[in-house]
Amino acid sequence: HWANGAVLTWALLRRPTPLGTDLLHHPALVHLSQWGAIIAEFCSPVVLFLRGRWVYLAVAGMLSFHLYSQLTLRISFLPHVLCVLSFLPLELVGVALLRLLRWRPTPEPAAALD
């Protein structure tokens, strides 16, 4: 029964939110959500082997999953969310911030007088 939505239904009843309560009125969607979570968690180690844009897509998917969990169950996985961010090239954030802070608009060259 666990994989078929019973646990998710129990959690939605125990920790009600407006979105979670609405979800309870759609048992097929609860069932699909439970299986989606199981498949996503089972496939999550694949992120370790991804490169390029696929990493960004996987991180966006993971963060969306955690946002969905927060909105439906009020369960925050903030430490895990911070770990998920480690898949992003965070060293580039510092470089981008430095460039942004050092950026100064260049004055337009004066038009040549004829």
C-alpha cells in the first residue's frame, strides 16, 4: 500500500495544507505523485554522472520536487536542498558577483565636432 499512495494520503491528512487538501480529492493524482516521488528518488544518483545542461535540468527537477513537498506537506528539506545546490558550479557565482560589483558604465565617447 505504501507505493500506491496510502502513505502520501496519510501524510496529507496529518499535515493539511490548502494544496494538499485539494490533492486529496484526486486519488489518481495522489497515486501518480507517490510513484513519481519513488521513481525520482530511485533515479537521483544518476545526477552524479551528468554533465552540462543535464545537471541544471536535474537540479531544477530536484528543487521542484522539494518545493512541491513544502507546498503540499509543509515538510522542509532545507539541508538537502543546500546539498542539491552543490551540483551547480557555485564557484562561478563569486566570479559573477565580482564582475557585477566592479562593473561601471563606460562613458559614451564624445561625438566628433565637424
